[in-house]
Amino acid sequence: MQSGFKATLLAALMWVLAAPAFAASLLRDPDIEHSLKQLATPVLNAAGLPAGRMQVLVVDDSTLNAFVIDRDHIFIHAGLLLKLTTAEQLQSVIAHEAAHIANGHIARRTANARASQNLAAFGLALAAAAAATGNPNAGVAIGIGMQSSAQRSFFGHTRAEEASADQSAIRYLTRAGVDPRGSVDVMEIFSGQELLSAGRQDPYARSHPLSRDRLRAMQAAAGAYEGRFTADPTANYWFERARGKLGAFYRAPKWTLRRAGDSGHKDIELMRKAVAWHRSGKGDEALKAMNSLIKAAPNDPFLHELHGQILLERRQIQAALGAYGRAVKLAPRNALIVGQYGHALLVSGNPKAALPHLERSANLERRDARVLRDLGGAYAQLGNTGMASLLTSERYALQGRPKDALIHAKRALGLLNQGSPGWQRAQDVLLASEAALNSRSK
């Protein structure tokens, strides 16, 4: 039994005790997440948080919001990321959410929720919903769901907490060498929201109370550092790369092609065009662009990964395997890339070759239910129905479906050798699922 996975699974099931009435998805992309990590790392280090462990993830939602639910993740809505115009603005959002973690706001809310059993009132699932391989508009996604009223309550912060987070964020940004003026810019985006009815406010304004006094305080705090910082071209590049790729998949191809050069970086421009051409059915042009990109940066694993995705979705399986294989060699510890290579191998009809890569991906990040689905499929094709049932039960557990998880956990227990590592994992799924179902019935 892997203790890390056990903790992840039990935690996930604690967060999914009720069926979600509101659902969104996380847009998982290794390139975007790497870019966000480059921007977040100096800020998280300045906050004294474990930058190596934490992830900044993008929520598939066009509204403007950012939030945290634990000490390991910062969630940013796609709409907010696309709305921001500078790296400093994005880093200020990260700094603000990091402050809620560092100042203990989330820990107190989680403790209060558990104490009052409110945790069972909304449910939150970090679960995977893999997109169809042949859909160029879709990508790997992790679903999150919660009842909307509880979401507003749980994610909401008091004015005192907001003021505390504002001041902490300024400190983190200046320690990291980032101009805190970005914080004021973000505040000004939401200025006037408090005058709107709750239904018309952006989610960020509802969960992060705004006021004129708060804006004035931020202006004064940031103003004390005016002229001390200059824009960081490296941070700007990663910001434009994350926003550029997200926009290329998120917005209409025609819009992307018109605005592809806005970033000021030729490689980002060509990458955006490649995605837009691919999504609009111009595969030859997309592949020609990818070949040019890779020729200029042959050691960039994320270009090879995107090349593999385009090839796979065009059903050029062998060429896709080559592209994914090169990506894995360049980024052997990137769970998403390793998992996508395993998926491509499985699609190619080679479950035996896919299995070790899928296992490795799952060990690197045990929260991706797409990988668990592929692992279960690989084991099933190889005749190991016990492990297939185990992986299915774990996948359902992470998707917040304890009833289905329980069914497959029982099946796995009957097929696996008693006391084996797989049998112990199935036992943990069974116990956690029963606990989740019992909590729902109370």
C-alpha cells in the first residue's frame, strides 16, 4: 500500500460526499502548467510555501475568479487568465491566493467545515474526465464539482482576511522582485463590482470582498515601491506562452489567427497558429508549423508533446508515438506527458508497452483518472481483471462516485490475492467508499 496514494484517495473521498450540483473542469496541459509554475515559483518561495509541491491549475470557466481549497493547489479560471495582460498581474493573483494559504485562512475554513459537517454539504472531486482523442477542441481535463451555494460560502473570505492577504501579497511580490503595481491593476479590473447585485458580480468579487478602502490601501502599499522594479522579460515570456496556448485552444481559431502575433514572441505566434490550424482542420499547415518550431527548439518537450497530440488526433499513430517518445525522454518526470505517451501506446494496440508508462504516470501524480482509466484498460486487455477492477474503483473514487467505487472495489477484492498491495488498495477504497456513503445517508 502506498501511503501517499492512500492519503490522496481518502482526502478525495472526504471532499466528495455529496453529488455536485455545479460542475467545472480543469484544463490540464503540461506546457501551460509548466509556464504557470515558472511564474509562481519565485512568489511561492517568497511566501515560504513549498513551490516544488504546489501546482497552479486552470479551471475551464470563462468567468473571472481564483481560489484555493488546500495547501497544494491554486486554481485560476481560464477567463481571468485570458483577461490579465501582464505577468505581474498574474503573479499578484498567485501571491494573493498564496497569502490565504500562508496566513492559515484555508486551514481554519477546512477545520470549521469538518467540525460542523458542512464538508458533506457541497462535495469537491478532483477527478479526471478524459476528452475523446479525436476531438481537437478537447484536452485532458480534471473535473471539479461543488454545490454552488456552498461554493460561495466556503471560498468566500472576510474583509479582514482580504486585507491581510493584500498586505502579505505585496510583501511576497517585492521579495520576489515583482512590481506590486500588478495587484492594483487586478483590483481595478474588479472595481465597482460591489455596486452590482450578487448575481451580476464576477465570482472573484463574491468570494473576495471588495471595497474602495481596500483599493486605496493597495494603491498606497504598491505606490511605496513605485519605480523600483522593471518588467522581467523571462516572466513575460512564460505569461504570454501560457495565455497564448490557452487562448488558442479556448477561443475560436479565426480569432487566434487574427491575434497570433500579439505576444511579441515568434515561437508563441507560430504555436498559436499551429493549434488554430489544427482545430480548423488544416492539419498539414499545423504540422508544418510544428516542424518549424521543433527545428528551432529541439529540446523543448512541450513542443514534442503538442506535436504528438496533433498527430494522434489526425490518426497518425506511429508518428505520434515518436513525438511522444521524444517528449518523454526530455521530460521523464512530467506525469501528463508520460501518461499521454502511455495513452498513445494503448491506442496503438500495445497494452504491454503502455503499462509501464501508465504506471509511472500514476506514481508521479495519482490524481489523474484518465491515467487510471487507461491503466484499467491495459490490465483488462492483458487479462488481469483484478487490477482492472482495482483501477476502475480508484478512478470512480477520485470522480466522487463512491457507490460505483464500492462495487468495483469488492470485485477487485475477490480477484486479487489477499494481503497483496493491490488487495490492500482495494480494501482502502472499500472502506473510504463505505464511509462516504454512510456520511451521505446521515
